[in-house]
Amino acid sequence: MERFTISLDEELARAFDALIAARGYSNRSEAVRDILRGQIEASRLAREDAPHCIANLSYVFNHHERELAERVTHDQHAHHDLCVATLHAHLDHDNCMESVILRGPTAAVRAFADALIARPGIRHGQLNLVSAEFREQPHSHSHAHPEGHGHPHGHYRPRS
């Protein structure tokens, strides 16, 4: 493990220690490592230097909006290679929230999410991307897959 030293003014050090306590870090080093990982990840995603990702797309919509739920479901089926799972929650009489787990090429995931969020009637959409590397591994299923079965069967390996 490599060590380095930083200097902080008293106000910043107190604020950092408060953040460490609030988030439950056991020490400053672990907090700094976590912050650095987050910034490096954000930089990779901003530069589009992450060819593959896993993601969570969450959005709120009025389920009374004419045919919106059907159109959204159709979009998810049309992109079954990206959509891993969907959670649907009823918030109140009118509003629902869905959270869609996505996996695949980062550009394709972003394009799908942007198009879905832009649909009339979708409110409060948010995409959370995490870059990922997938290792292709042999696998077997108890069922046959048709030709053109496009989703990767790799296993997620987090970046350090």
C-alpha cells in the first residue's frame, strides 16, 4: 500500500471528520480511498472511458397517463439485452416509481435511459451508472436460447 500526506486547514479537517463520522468510516484513510474511487469512477464515466456498465434507472410516472405504462414496458422488452430486472412500486393513487437494473455497453445504456426519461409523462428520472468489466465464462442453462441471444453472460468484476 502506498502512503501520502495531505494538509488541511482546521475548518476543512473538522468538516471531513464530521463526514467520516456521519458515514461511519473507521478512519480517514478509508474515507479518502472511497472518495478517490468515486471521483475516478465519475471521471471515467464523464470521459466515456467505461465501455461497459451496470446501472440503475429510476423514474416516477402517473400511471393514469394514457398508455404510458404499456409504452415503457414495450421499450424495456425492445431492449431486453440491456434490461436485467424492473421493480415497480405504487407511491399513491396516481403515481408509481420504477427502478430498472441495466447492464451492457455504456453508450447503449445511456441512450436507452435518456430516451425513456424523455418520454412524456415520465417525471424525476435519474440514471446511476457504475463502470464494470465483464469476464466471459462458460455457462449452461436448463433451457435452450434462440439464435441471436444477445445478452452477455459475464460476471461483474468491480474496479479497484
